[in-house]
Amino acid sequence: MYDDRYDHDPVNAMKPRRVSAPRRQVTLARGLVVEHTETEWCGAVVGARDGLVQLEDFRGKVRAFALSDGFLVDGTPVTLAMPQRAPQRQRTASGSFAVDQHRAKVAMPSRIFVEGKHDAELVEQVWGDDLRVEGVVVELLEGADNLEQVLTEFGPRPERRAGVLLDHLVAGSKETRIADQITRGQFGSNVLIVGHPFVDIWAAVKPERLGLAAWPEVPRNVEWKTGICRALGWPADDPADLADAWSRIRGRVRSFRDLEPSLVGRVEQLIDFVTVES
């Protein structure tokens, strides 16, 4: 028969079992004095990254240890933890801070008018979040020649302002003559007309975003968009080709930094103008 009288040691059974005490978690902070238990290296925290903590001893020598190692603080075993970073506020494509869970406002009476579809698409792409927060609607003129008629129908008033963005607003241009005439007319300070110097909104995209040193020169007798496409070796036989070209250009725009400052400043100016309280 099997004798199990010696299988159980009553003295051993009376010994207290060692249970590892939970280590206190300490958040790393510059200047915190820490001792590495294995090497007994003691020093102040001077940095931490990539799973390592750097400790500088009293002689100014620095050593790095894995955060998963054992450490002591004031003689007590601890677990070192990286500090929690404050959440970064997100920015919109226009560079402004994003508003969390903010529903678009009901459209305000004031409006921003742009010459064409491509202008509106670019403004929406970069400033769309800002416009929705403010409740600003962007409408098309379908060409600067229609500006006076559109404004007359809109009826600008102090509480109903109109901001206008025109292409090629330079000395001697047709757009400049139209803007000057309207500015001196009946609408007064309820209308603000600004513009960029480019023949077309395409050129407001920085050329280096497309790998170009500069936008190609287009002869005056050639329609500008068509001339650009041909100079770049892109199809330009029908409107669909031009639409594809614009989609390719606009696809390189991620934020206001991809646009020329002469456009960015004018759009910001218009948003301020139509959102100011009368």
C-alpha cells in the first residue's frame, strides 16, 4: 500500500505565502528621481520616448532603461507610465479650429458670390466647415458680366450683405471695371468686391503641388483652361476633358497651404465681411 504520511509538511504549511504587492503607477515627469532596481542606477528623469526612460545621475551622465523594467521611487517599487497627452484640437482645411459636433446653422441672409462652379468647389473644399458653422451660402454668378443683375435681384442691405470674389481683378481688366462701377453705385457699403490676380481659379493652386515650377504661359488667343491642358499634355477636346483636368488639380489641394496667399486672404476677408453683425 502507498504511505502518504510524509507527503504533507505541517511546518511548511504554516509559512506565509509571498504575494507580490501591486506596484504603484507613477507618471513620468522631468526631474523625478528614479532608481533602476537591477543596476541600482539612480537619476532624475530627463526624457522618455520609444519605450525608454532616460535618467541623469549626479555626475551628469545619462543612461536609458526600458520602461518595462523595475524601478524604485523613494524606496518603493513602482511602474513608470508615460504622461497622457492632451487631445489635439483638430483644424479644418482652412486652418481654423474644428468645432466638435456642431450642426450647420440655418443659412444667414448674407451671401458670398463667386464667378463659376470651379471657384465654388474650391471654396467649399477649403472653407466648407467654416461656412457651415457660420451659416454662409456660396452662390454662382456664372460670370462677372452678371454681377450687377445678380446683386440687384439679391438686394443687399445692412443685414443682408453680399461678398463677391472675382477672377483676374487687376488694373485694366474687365472685372476691375465692373467692380469699380458697382462699388460706386447704389449698394454702397453693403457689398464688398475682392478678387485674385489670376486669369482663372485653377492658377490659385500653387503650381508646385502639381510638380510645376510655374503655370504654363497661354497665348491670349487661346482659351486659358484649354491652353493649360494642352501645355501639360492633357486632353482638352471637350468640357469633360476640362472637368477631368480640374478634378486632377483640385485633388492636390488638402488645405489653404496649397493655395496662393492672394486667394486665401480674399476669401477670409469675405467671410469676415458677411458674418459681421450689423
